[in-house]
Amino acid sequence: MKLFFRLIGVWLLLGCAQVAWSQAAGPTIDGVDIKFVGPPQVSQEFIRSNIRVRVGDLYRVNSTQDDVHALYATGQFYNIRVSVNQSTNGSGVLLTYIVQARPRITEIKIVGNKKVKDSKIKKKITVKVGDPLDEQKLFTDVQDIKKLYEKYGYADTKVKYVTSVDENAGHGTVTFEIVESQKVKISEIDFIGAAAFPQKELRGVVKLKRHWMWSWLTGNGVYKQDDFDDDRDLLANFYLEHGYLDFAIKDVKLDNPTTNTLVIKYYLYEGRQYKVGSIKLTGNKIFTAAQIRTGMEYNHAYQRLKGRTGVNGFPMDVGNTFTPDGQKKDTEALSDFYGGKGYIDVVPGPNLRVNRTPNVDTGTIDLEYQIDEGQKTYVEKINITGNVKTKDNVIRRELAISPGEVFDMVRVKISKQRLENLNYFEKVEADPEPTDPPISGRKNLDIDVVEKNTGNLTFGAGFSSVDSLVGFVEMSQGNFDLFHPPTFTGAGQKLRLKLALGTQRRDYELSFIEPWFLNRKLALGVDLYRHQLDFESPNDIYNESQTGARLSLTRALWSDFLIGSISYTFQQVGISLNSPYHVAYSTAGYTTVPAGPVTSPGPAPQPSLPIQIPSNVPESILEQLGPHDYSIFGTTLAYDTRNSTQLPNHGQRTEIDPEISVGDVDYYKIQLKSSWYFPGLMKGDVIEVVGRVGIAGSINGGDVPFYDAYYLGGIYSLRGFKFRNVSPRDPPTYGVTVNEPIGGNSVWFSSVEYSIPIMEKEGGVGVRVATFFDAGAVGTGTTTFSTCFDDDVGLGLRLNIPHMGPLRLDYGIPITHDQYNGGSGQFQFSAGYTRDF
């Protein structure tokens, strides 16, 4: 009996505990309803599939909160509420999800803007009419509109969005309300405490610029918060890279002399400039310090490609100013030395560390390079991945390293640069990787490439002060394969087709290059062309045409910087007078026409044709009327160390190109051209020094044809003179002085240009201004250069506009000029289309 009563007691206790637990956990859910505010733009089934509560579950507040978050995460709802009501039987609850779908935007308004047009603001607004209302997007659009106003100099402009929603209709409007501020122009930027550098140089470092007359074009000269924030870092980096390691910006003050002007004052602490006190190498056992220094100094091509000219091997050596960038270059040079010997593990990191010991009293920093040399490594295999169109052999033939050779990391870097220079790939990676299975002292070289589009179809138009308006279409394929239809890509060949039609010229060109002819690094070039040039005569007396085919072979000699080529060209040159007289003589069967009155009987019986040749046509031109065929044998030797082909500021290109023409007239030409590039006083400034000298002469005693003689004048030579107007003239004919240039047998030309960047943006518009001086002369003799020269000075504007090409505008004023040219200035311009003169 006792046991029975004990069991009854336990049962009663458990029942009471269950009731107490149920009451503590909350009521049960007797029903889940869904109610829409406005049009039901989503189904109930969609909502129920995204909520977790179910009828019969215990009601917990957290459950409905999780459901609300889940529904918002679908992006379909503008507002969600949950009502909780007691059920009719009183023991549970009824849940009602009240949902409002995102209203659709029916109208977008912009109000308050006067300084910036609606069209420019709309480009910054990503939400569109018909989209669901998304406040996160609206917030982002507001920030972009603020940045737009800041770009135009209205830094304190206020922008906000206001929504008006009709819940019953399920749509709404968005209004961007703008309160424009005044444009704040920067009248001055001062650097208080700056002694090491002039104010002008420091102003060139920061992005914010003083307002000046060209600010409307460059967009500079107004306050922009983002640029102001960046300028602190730019100043700090500038001083660090000049050895001022203790540099600090103590304060920056923004003063407003007037409501729309701003003076920025930087209060600087420069500290002292640190020099390199000593350089010590530790851990090196295979090579002595002297061997390392000597090897670094003469570490073949890659060092020169980087422009390194350090003393005793180190780009930043003892006594030089210490800079973080200099230390980086020293470390790279040391790593390149070991990498060039096959010790590829000596790279910045655990195997190559730098300890710096500063000495505040002497202003020096001692450097200790700790080296863990590791073992010598050889190349096992070279694996190439990522190339879909480009054939493996096109990549392998550019590599400066082969399997079985010492794993020379310098040659690996040269190989990587060669592949990048092909312009076939967006990215090239070249890394050593362990073999599988691992082999001691051997590693694979993995070449991974990401290909890019190498074909282009370009339509455009251009104009210049020489050949007027030109429209052109050009198709090119930089990774062409003549024997791989239908794609014709992958063999590394180059094909270019061009058609240009203009008011003064017509060009038809086809060019093909096989860069590895006969499986050698020997470029075979084939060019077919037809040029109709109606602008060559300054006085519009004659027209010239050139039709020809050219074969050439080009290769690097001893280094990538020395390029040699030989060529053969068959060319027909046609000269016709730009007057009815030439038509009459052609009808009569004449190919050459003498000066003066002539009667042409013609090859067959026909009436006499008395014709008066105009007195302004020189005999040199009359003698060359009609077609003339030539075989031209040429060679070129060029040395090119420029760091860029677009806008170099370092290096030079020097070339000599003798040629012999055999045909109606046998003659030779030799030209020597050299261009040198230097950085200017400020960052981005470029100094360009150009020189050219040439001679021409007859082989069999005749005259060099006027169309292949030397001339000066125009946008690419003497810019203060008309195109080809600096030249000898024929002696008087019948007592009449002929003013048409006929060219000379010798020429010299020199030019110095200094250009300054006004605005340069990566991938954007670039603006530069330039000042220049040109001088040159054309002489009649082959070996006697004229000492009476013409020269000019002037100003230029350079614009580089994406998808439109370069625009060049120069105004030159003659200083000294001959009797055939005046002293008034000349505008020279070209845009979108250029040719070599």
C-alpha cells in the first residue's frame, strides 16, 4: 500500500509540473493569418513558406521576430507587423502577419538644383520608375549626388530623399531635395614650417589645387573633401620618400576670407633627413659581400629594365638618402642577385630580412640584411595554364629560361615581362612550384595567363592643319593565325587593315607581321599600301600618290634594346598637276612636260594643241610628272630604352636608317634621329629633346626627286612655319621667281619641349600644356648643311580623350625666318588621326 500511494504522489507531482511548464512557456498558437496592406503583390503561399511558426506551436516572441527578419530578407516587403490576439476559446493566441509589399516607384523628382543640370544628377540615380522602393539604394544615390556636387566645388550641398507612399494603391513617388551651397574656390595653399622643399613643389604633391584661369577645364581649384582627406597621406608619403622619417602634420586650418573662397594652411614638422649610415650583410656563406655587390651592379638586363643605377650594387647605398622605397629596391636587387644564381628562396620574408638601426644624433640609419641562402635550384618542367586561344609554343618561345637550367629568377621576370609586352593577356603569373613527387634541388615553373580580347574594330574621324578632315575604319588582330580558320587567332601574328578617306588624303593599308619567322625571333613584315596625298604641295600645284609593297625582317641584336631591320620596297609614285594643263598633256601622250608654251602634236594625227604651262610650276616638278617606279633597299638600326611609348619621361630612342632607291632615278638617303626624355622639375613634368640630321644624293649624277627630298615646317617639325614651306626653291624661270618648295638634299632639325600635366586621370581625360623651341634648316647640297636656319618658339596643348584619341594644338612664332616665310605665328593642330612626317 505504501508503494501504491508513493506512485500516486509522483504522478500528481509530474502532472502539476507539466501544467506549470506549459503556463511558463506561453500559450499555444491556435491560428496564423496573413493580412495585406495595399495590393497583394505576393502570394500567401510565398509568405507562409518564409515563416517558421505553425499552428499548435507554443507562442514565443522570438519566433515572430525571426519570421519578420526572414520576410524582410526576401526584399519583397516595405513594412511588416505582427499582431497577437487571444483566441476565442481563451487558451491560445491568434497571430496576424500584416504585410505591405514594396510600393512601385511611379515618379522621381529632383528639386532645388540650379547649379547642376537634371541630366547630370539623373546619371547618379540608380533607382528607376517601376522599381520597388528600396531605401538602401536611395541612400546610396544621395551620397553619389553629394559627391557630384563636391566635384563641381559645392562641398556643403545638402541632399536628402523624401518618399510619398499610397498604401492602398501600392505605389509611391521619390523626391530628391537639394539645398545647394556656394562653390568654394581655393585661393591659397600654404605649408607652414616647410623649409626642405619650396611651396610650389609641395603644391604639386597634393591633389587640391589653387583656383586659376584654366580651372573650368581641369576641374581643379575647388574644395573636395575626398581629395582633402587623401592629401594628408600624399604629403606624408612624399616626405618619407625623401628621408624625413619624423615628419608629421601638426595641424590643418581652413580659413574662409570670403564666403566662397578658402585658404588651406598645413602646419608641418619636417624633422631631419636621414642618410644610410652603413650596409651590412650577414648569413651569406656561398658568396662574399664583395661578390654580391659586384653581381648586383651587373645583374644583366632586368636591372636596366628597372632603371637602377646604384653605386656598388645597391640602388640606395651608403651616404644616400634613406627612403622606404629605396630599402625596397635594395631588397629586390639583393633578391634578384640570388635569384639569378638559382637561390630562389632568398626573397623578402623569412629568408631575407632587414634590420634598421636609427641614430638620431648623426641622422643616419644602419641597415643589416640577414640572408638565409638555402640551396641552388634547377628547373624541372615548365607548365603553362590559362591559354585557350594562344598556342603553347607562342608562349614558350618568349621564355628566357628552359627546363634543366638553373632556376634564374631574373630570367623568369624577363620572361614574364616579355609575355606582358605581347599584349595578349590581362594577367601573367610566373612562379616556382614544388615537383610531384618532390625532388631535391628542383622545382617546376608554372606560367598562368588570363587571356584578353586582342581584336579591335575602330571607327573614327580626325582633322589636322595639314590634311584637313579624315574619316577612317581600322580592323586589327594582335594574336592572328593565318592558318587557323574560322577564328584566325592564336599564333601570335599581327594583322591590320585600314581605310582612311578625307578631303585631302585617301589611305588603303594592309599589314601582316610574323614575329617568329622560320622559328627564330625574326619578325617578317608584309605591307601593302596605296596613299593619295593632295596636301603635299603648299601652293596646291600638284597631287601625289604612292602605291607599293614592302617586305621587312626585324630582330633584336644582342639585347632587347638594340633593334635591327632590313627591308625591300617596290613603290610607284605618281605626280599630277592640279590644273587642266596636265589633263591636256596626258591626252597628248606626254609623260614629262617642259616649261613655257608648247605645241603637242600627239602620237597620232590630231589638231595642234597650244598649251601655256603656268609660270609657278617649277621645272623640278614638271620633270617628274607621271608614274615612276622604284625598288628601295633599306636598313634600320635603333636603340630604344624609353620607359613608355605613350608618354616617356626616361630613356631615349636613337636610330639610323640608310636606304637606296633604284628606278627612274637612282639615289640614296641616310637619316639619323634621336629623342631623349627626362623628368622635369615637378612630378609629371617631361622634357623632350629631339634631334635629326639627314642627307640625300644621286648615284648616277641626276637629282633626287622632289617628292623624296627633305622639307621642314608643320606640326611635327618647325611649328612656327607652314607645312613643308621651309625648303629651297627652283631658280627663276623666264624671269619669274617660283615660290613652290622643291625640297633639299640635306636637313638638320632640333627641338626642346617641356610639358606640364594640368589634369591626368587613370583611364580618363589627360591635359598637358607645353612650351617648345624648334630650329632647323634644309640645304641644297648633299654634304654641305645650311648654316642659315629657321627657328621658332611657342606654346602647346595636349589632350588625351578616351575613345577619341589624342588632340594636339601648337602655336609657334618664328624667331628667324627666310625670305619665303613671314614672321607671323602659325597654329598647328591634329586630332584623332595622325601620320608620320
